[in-house]
Amino acid sequence: MHPAQFQKAVLDWFDQFGRTNLPWQQNIDAYPVWVSEIMLQQTQVNTVIPYFEHFMQSFPTVDDLARAALDDVLHHWTGLGYYARARNLHKTAQLVVEQYGGHFPKSVALLSELPGIGRSTAGAISSIAFKNQATILDGNVKRVLARFSATEGWPGKRDVVEKLWLIAETYTPHQRIADYTQAMMDLGATLCTRSSPNCEQCPLASDCIAFQQGNPRDYPGKKPKKKLPVKSAFFLMLKNSRGELLLEQNPPTGLWGGLWVPPRCETEEQLDELCLKLGADVHSQIIMAPQRHTFSHFHLDYRPVQAHTSGTGLSPNQIAEGSNQVWYNPQKPLSLGLPAPIKALLSNII
């Protein structure tokens, strides 16, 4: 299919069936486009919408986000997962304010230099917000183009993704670039879905090689299966006499970076050592049933441990103002960034 025919087919379909009422499509500006694109990485549209709306109410401009405390940003992100995205949002907002006077750069090259903005996300921002001819290749577009061209292999491999980039660039138009960008994402999200592609309604079906072969689900190639390792942890749900629970802030990078979690150790035998390290006089310790949380690279099997300490603080190691520890009242929660499994634990342990 000639690029002009491809573009016309996609845009004609978009004019009739494309999504135009999403919250970040109203009053187009680089800031909401960027926030939505970051949220939509690894996350479905329906999940993102309420998070986006709440986020924009609290941080209506890039300056507001840059001035916000990281804890507040992470708190708004709780439940979305992949928390490095939120940390990078905060860093990028500060850089945009400091280096660009609060105005996002327009080029893909400069956008790609900002934390958390890759080649495809930069293309989306540049094309949608600034109407520049810029190519995107997110997960939805990879799927559409892999099927259309019958490109074999897993797009996580360099040679495969480079083939797809070349195809994407070939079909990227000069005109109506913002609509085309949204149209390609919509095609993958609404018709050319992973498990149930609606090929009969697809504007590209007549020239889609995978459709003609009768095997669209074979594309793109699957990621090679790898058995995920399992890690273990015990979370000490330490409650004081006021009913508050002790939380500690993780280092900025690594697992649940910058988020607040209960003190933890790897084995049951280390629990006493952990309590001693905290300076907590612990009594009535109860080890609860194990639970599992799966990350992209491993499973975490964890067991909450309910425990009480006398008094309202820790002795001899009292929590100092400004430290990485805080007493958390589930009845009057602080605006802290919490991993979703920990938030659930805190709400269940009253």
C-alpha cells in the first residue's frame, strides 16, 4: 500500500471512529499530552483517566508539578505502578521549568533528553502538541505494523524494532500529523487488539499480510518465556498505642524507590533483629498468611507481621523530624506515596 493510501485509510477511519473525547485531548497543550503519554505507558486508558484527572486537578501546570513535593506526586501515583515514571515526571517538570522557562521543547531530539521520555513518547508529544512530523511506535502501533507487514520476531529485539521503526517512518504523513498519531494508537487499542483483533472493521485489512495469511495473532512475536525468580519478605506492621503504623521511606532508586513501606526483612529469623534495630519493645507478634505481588522481573512473596509496641514512639531510637520514618494513621492517612499492595495492607490492618 502506498503511504498516501495508508494515511488516507487511517485518517478516514479516525474521522468516523476515532476517540476525541479523552480528557487529555481537550485544550491540547504539551503538558497534559506529556502527562497522559507517561501514564499510558504500560497502563490501559480506562485505568489512566481518573488518575489523569486527579493529577491535573492537583498539578494543573508544569510549574505546579515542579514545585510539588515528590511524596505528593508519588501519592497521586499510588496504584498506577511503575513508579519510576512518577519520579521521572517530577524530575522532568523541574528541568522544563529550570532550562526551558516552563515551556516544553518542540523537537523529538530535545524531548528525548528529558528523564522518562523515550523516542516514541517524544514523537507523540511533538506531533500531537506541536504538529511536527514525528513518528511514534508505542505498543499499539508496533502491533498494527507488525501484523500489516507480517514482521516476524519479538519487538523487544533490536533488529525487529528497527524494522518497525522504518515502516512507521515510511507511513508517517506531513499533514494532519496529530490526528494520524492518535489514529494509529486508537487502531491498536480498539481494533487491532492483542487477543481479539477485529479485522473485519480495520481500514487496513485489504493490504494486511497477517490478515491475508489468516494468522494475525501470530504477530508481533511473543517475548521469550522466562521463569520469574521468587523473592521473600516479611513486612513488620508495627503499631503503637495510638494505633499508628510505622513506615519507612525507600531510597530514591530501586524497588519501590521513594515510596513508603513498613520495615521489612527477608526471613522470619531476622524479625527479632529488625525490632532490635528499630529499638521497639514488641509484643503480641502475629505472622499472617503469605501474599504475592508480581513485578516485571520477579515475584515477591511477602508475609505481613502484626506487632505492637508500648507507648507512642520508639525507644531508644526515637523517630526524628526529617528522618525516613513516620507514624502513619490509617484513619487519617498522610499524603505519602504508597505501593498498591502496601496501601491495601494498611487499609486492612486497623
